[in-house]
Amino acid sequence: MENSRPLDALNAARNRRVIVDLKNGKQFMGKLKAFDIHINIVLEEAEEHENGSLKRKLGVVFVRGDTIIMISPA
């Protein structure tokens, strides 16, 4: 399946685990539940990772799109 637009790639990742890298150096992993045109996202079963290891479990989180550097399949 080829994605023609960035939002198509995010749509394909919906309900799947993703890794989200933020500008402040934090990294979240969780199931992508929702997003909007600003790439604000909602993750379920979210975890904060630091240096490759689990730092804390967060549950449901909302992440502002302008803080995100990268979203990748987990």
C-alpha cells in the first residue's frame, strides 16, 4: 500500500503501536488512537521511555503536534 499524503501514513498507523520522539528529547510509545490536521495525537497505553528503557506508564496522553519530531511504527 502506498501512502500519497502524510496523513495517509498516520491513518494507516491508527490503532497500532507507534514511537513518538519529541523536541524536548522525550520519547513516548503507545497505540495511536486519534490525530488531527495539526498532528496533535492521542496515544493509549502510553509509556515514556528514556535511553531505550521504560521510565513510566502514562495511560492515555494527548501530544501537541508542534512538539513532535517523528512518529514511527513501533
